[in-house]
Amino acid sequence: MKPSHSQTTLSLERAVALLDAYGALPERWPEAEREAMLALLAQSPELRAHRNAAASLDSLLDLWDPQPQVHPFSLPESLPSQQPPERRWRATFINDLLSPLVGWQRVAFAATPIMIGFFWGLQGANTVEDWSAAEFSLLNPIPEVTSNE
Amino acid sequence: MRQVSRGDRDAFAALVEIHAPALERFATRMLLERQRAEEVLQETLMKAWQEAARYDPEKARLSTWLHQIAHNLCIDILRRQRREQPLAENAETIIDSDESPESLVHTQETQRQVTSAVRALSQRHRTALILTYYQSLPNRDVAQIMGISVRALESLLVRARRELKTILEEST
């Protein structure tokens, strides 16, 4: 069974890290850790002091509030043309390649390389016996042996 | 989104209405320049329209996908800027407020400090902070946009916030 958010436990170290990262407002904390954070705050005076310090920085940051523009954005008379949905390049490539073919032709097209490979394999690889003596001697020259006699 | 991909202009207008403000704030924070941010917004939305058929909801949420487009455009601009001129030279401090003159002066000063502190961060630190903190995107989505793991993102965030804290403490 999956633990509920309220069952999540939080270390003091993690709680301090959350305050340092997100500030003092619970709405800004990660949702999954919010309840555990509030529970820990209720228990720990040390954490509450840390939260007060975070809140004083928040109050300064909150002063920086650019208002939206006076004249709201209005849509132009004519909007540009829209692009078609994104197609996966591989699917697009295969579709473009097979576009003149239909039904069984596509199946035959896809099966051709498989059949070629199958028959090629049936023939088997060249064995040493197939090689002529001349071909063998060309690839494996016999070193000349000189005699001192 | 399916309707948008079929050329439904009304569906696209609805998408713009929902997502444009967040995307513009993101681009403004990334580029620290409103005019360029507007250009990025426009280009992001045009790309979303053109490539709507390519959006895959199984890969990313719509807002993540849109942020990813905007992020890539911002990175291109920042790279070009880095070649042409340093970011600090043309960055703006963007302020819009209805506060009283006294408190406005104080707010403006603090905003200036925060802006210059954020500006001092490296591009990756700034991106991580903006997407997570300001855009409030889930960590997995931010990691996906930046092409990094969640652990790597958290490490970037810790360093970004630590650096910001140091800069802001020094400036006050």
C-alpha cells in the first residue's frame, strides 16, 4: 500500500532545506512534503525560528511586483497560419518511402530483404573445400626453403 | 487547446486572457525591461497559436508549456544582450503603486534594492527563483522548463536565496 502524504516523514535537515529553497509559505513547498513539514513545524521551535528567517526574506521579495501592462495584450486582426501536428521523423520517413504502395505491396516491399537474407543464408558460407588449390596458394604462399647443402 | 489548434480565434482569446498577465510578469522579471517583455509576450502567444497542434497535455501543463516558450525567448534575448551590452546598463526598476509619497519613497527604495539584488544573481539562479517563487509553478514544472532535475533546482534556489539575503543585508 502506498503511504499517504500525511504519513510521509521528514528529517529536520530536509525541512530546513525546503525552507531555504522555497521560503516560508506552505503553498510554495512541494505538495508531497507539505503536510509532513507542517507537522514537523508544530513540534520543532528550531524549525519555526528558521521559518521566521525565511519569511523575512520573503517579505522583501514580495515587494518586487511588476504590474501587468496598462493596455492588455490584444490579438492582431490576422493571426499567422498554424503548423500541422508534429510527426515522428521515422514514421514520416517510412510513410513517405512507401507512399506510392498500397496494401499487399507494402508487405511485399518489407518482406523482400528478409527473403533475400534467408536464401543467402541457405546457400551457406564458402568452405575451405570450395577453394581451388591456386586460390589457396595465392592467399597462403609457401615460403621458399633454401638449402646450404 | 484542441480548439485553438483547429484555428478557433475565440478559444485563443480566452487562453490569452488567462495566461498573458502571468507570462508578461515572468518576462518583465526575467528581462527587467518592460518593452522587451511585451515583445516576448507577443512572440510567445504567436508561437502558441502557430504550434498549438504540437502541444501535448501528457508532457506538460499548458501554463508550463507557455512558460517554456517564454523562457526560451527570454534566454535568447539575454544571451544577445550579454554579447551587446551588460544587463545592468539597460535594466529598469519597475514600480507601479498608489501609496502615499513617504511610504512610496521607502517602497521604491526597497524595490530598487530588491531589483538590483535580483539583477546581481546569475541567470540560472534568477530563472529558478522567478519561476518557483514569483510564478508559483510546481518544482517539477520548473525543473522541466529549465531542463534540470528537481534536486538541482532546489540547490539553485537555496544558493539564489542565500545570495539575495547577503546582498540585501549589505545594502540596508
